[in-house]
Amino acid sequence: QKEVEQDPGPLSVPEGAIVSLNCTYSNSAFQYFMWYRQYSRKGPELLMYTYSSGNKEDGRFTAQVDKSSKYISLFIRDSQPSDSATYLCAGHFGAGNMLTFGGGTRLMVKP
Amino acid sequence: SAVISQKPSRDICQRGTSLTIQCQVDSQVTMMFWYRQQPGQSLTLIATANQGSEATYESGFVIDKFPISRPNLTFSTLTVSNMSPEDSSIYLCSVLRTGGTEAFFGQGTRLTVV
């Protein structure tokens, strides 16, 4: 079993829809959780990171962590075609440690 | 955030040759990592580049195939040696700032071996 799992998609939604991207993880030692966005032929770009259970909001993006069920989510409101990318979640043990990535979910937002 | 410059951005190489990829960071960082991302796949960690000592390789990756240098806190190189078509992939440099928890990535090197 991989430590961080994601549905690979693709997930196709119409412009303006609310998008929900999800990950599950198995290692309860993860302290931080990150979401990265990767456009085709580009390196991953850090979108958000969270430390504890609960929600964190940044503009149209909300990251949610539920440590009791080992479930993390990224919500995108008012999705735009420019949001079309692969979204990677990652778990992190803390400062000085490497990240463990999920397989990524490809999102397509259609105009 | 950290600004990471990775070169070359892409290359097409003959099998049996070697390619060295450079990663330059705009600030001193404790930890630098090299990842491989095969088409349509997620990131696989190759090794952690340690300043002043040998790199730490993940299972399935060996120093003879992927030698890494880390001469200082802002620079690292990854060499892909004796290349075969199976090495065709995107190679990514990543850094964790000192004391930080966020990882930042270079733009990647798209390698095609023919």
C-alpha cells in the first residue's frame, strides 16, 4: 500500500464548478500536508500547506485535513480553465524531512 | 519562496552517453533533493544531496548510475550515466529551506534518450 493515495482522474468539470480533490494517507506520523499544482511541462508549484486538522483557506482554494480518518482534501471554488493541471498531495514528517507524494489527480476545467 | 534555476530545461541524448543537470538556488538551503517523474506518473525520489558528504540514495537508485555533487549550500548536480531509453523522464530538483517545511521545485529537465 502506498503511503499517500490519490485517484489519478482525469476529473473533468465545467467552468465555475466547485472541485474536490482528495487524498488518503496511511502514515499517522505525517505532521504537514501539502498541495502542489503542476502544469504540463512545468515543475510542481506549492499551493497550500497545512499543519493540523481543520481548514485553511487562500482565495478560491481551501485545504482540509482530517487526521482522525487520514483524509486530506483540496477544494477549488469557481474553477477556471487555468486551473486545469495535475494536483499532487504530499505528506511530510516535519522540518528536515522529505515529502511523500501521492500519484496526482489530473483536473480539466472546460470553458 | 526559493527561486530554483535548473539547467538544461530539456535535452535529447544518445544512449550510452551521460548528462549532467545543474540546480542553482537563490539562497542557502540545508536540503536538496532530486526526483524523477516518468510520463503521467508522480514524483519518485532519487536521492537527497548532502552538502559536504555523499548523497543518500533511495531504494532502486545507485551512485554509479546517478552520481550527485553538492559542493555548497546553493548548488547541486545530478548526472544520469550510461543512458538508455528507460531513463527518458523529467528530472526535478527540489529544496527545503533551512528550518522550513515547504518544498520548492525547479522547472525540471525533460530528458529523451534515443
